[in-house]
Amino acid sequence: MTPQDLFRREALDHYHQSEEKGSLLKLTPFWVRVTYWNLVALALTAAVVLAVVHVHEYASGPLLIQVAGVEDIPSTAGGRISRVLVKRGQRVRAGEPLVELYARSETAERERVAQEYRAQLAVRLTDPLNTAARQSLGGLRAQLELNDALVSERTLVAPFDGVVREVRVHDNQYLGAGEVVATLAKEDTEVKALLLVPGQYRPRLKPGQPLRLELQGFAYLYQDVTVTAVSDELLGPTEVKRYLGAALGDVLKVDGPMVRVEARLPDDGLRAHGNTFRYYTGMVGIGRVQVRSRNGWMLLIPALDALWGDT
């Protein structure tokens, strides 16, 4: 029996003519394959972005401007003002009088003691053995020095060379002891920013970190400076008020323990819209210090931050 008798002629012809072998059927649609590879590319891109992009964490809080070298001149005695001898913007020398108080009674008492002193001195010179005159001179000399001090208290003088920033009194005004009569600024003033941030950030704060501040009244006008000092102790609301003093104690509103951060500002003032504005003590704003930076993976998986994040 021949092969032609066992198989049909059509099968034998197909066997001799076709050299192709079978292949797998492609049942997946084209759009599914394209979507799959797009998702893979998107996942790889997201992984790279999470590794490269960093998110910064900031310690922020209220900020106060302080001008070092600017001092308030208080009155050493109470009374009515006789004359105001200076004006705003005037340059003064140390010891130069600023304000005079009425001193009629003090001057009259000094003249009385001075006359009595001169009379006893004349007796002493004419009669060197006069013991009463010698003892009286000692007491009168001490009383005369006291009267000189009382008279000098009626004239308030500049304690240093500088410029009168502000005059806070006027002629014939009654002045109480300790009240401020004028504000003087030294030639070499130093402007610094005092920032109060929550105490929880103290371990992450150190000098040299960048600080960005925005003063009230100058919206979106940011200034970038460097932290120069960080306090070692935390301050509560009461301690903050005591540190700032009676004049500025209520300027900054704080809640809870705070840490004090300081930074030095340029002495040439604040530049805005082509103008330069001088800094004044008591100006307030908002400040923030960058304390750490983490990439996206550390934010997405907190365990990575615990293992490799900065402290």
C-alpha cells in the first residue's frame, strides 16, 4: 500500500507546499499593550520624581524688629518742662542738654547754701582757730554737693553722641520720674530680627540656617537673611513679655513655650518699589526658618524617614 492510498491528495499537497510552522495566537488588543507600557513609564517617572524632589519643613512664628544702639532717655526727676532744647533729626554730643525742667526751688536752695558756705568760709579764713566754722564748712560742703546734684537732675542730657530719633515731650508738659523724653540713636546702629518659633523645633535650629521674613505692611516683599543666634532655653508667654519689656511686651502674641531666634538685617533699610524705608524698633512680621528637607519617598513611607532621615 502506497502513501497515496493512505492520505488524501489534498493533505499530501499541503504537506509538500507549506514550510510554515505554527505560532501563538495574539488575543490581547493593541490598546491594552500601549496602556501597559504607558503605566510602566509613568510608574518609573513617579519613582524618580519622589526620589529627586524634596519637600522643606519650616519653623515659623511672629517676628519683631529691634534696632540696637537706639535708647530711650528717661527723666530722672518729675516736674514741669521749662524748655525742649532739641528736635527730631538733630545730632547731639554726649553731655549736651536735651530737656530742662523748672528748678526754681532747687536753684534757690542751692543759692542759700552757697551764700552760707561763703560766709562760713570767710569766718574760717579770718579766724583759722574757729572750730565751729570748720565743722560748719564740712556740713555745708556736703549739702552744697547735694544741691548741685538736685539742680543737675533738672536738666536731662544726652548720654552719648548720636541723632535724636524722636522727641516725646513739649514745653510746659508735666513729666513724671522715669517717663521717656526722647529717643537717641548711635551712629553705628545694628538692626536685628527677633523670631519666636515653637519650642519643639529647638533641636533642629542652629546658627547659619536661612531665615525668610515678611514685615507687616510690606506684603510679599520677602527678605532672606541668616540665623546668627538661637537661645538655649525656652520661653513661656510671661517670660517673653518680661524679655521684651513694658513697651513691647504685648506686641507679639505667643502661646506655649517658644525659642528665640535672632538674625541681623542690612543697616541700609528695607528696599521696596524703588524706595528705601528705615527700620524701627517694634515693627512686626512673620518669619520662618528651614529646619529640614525630605524627599517624596520619606513622606510616602515614614519608616524610610526614621531610618535615613535627618535628625
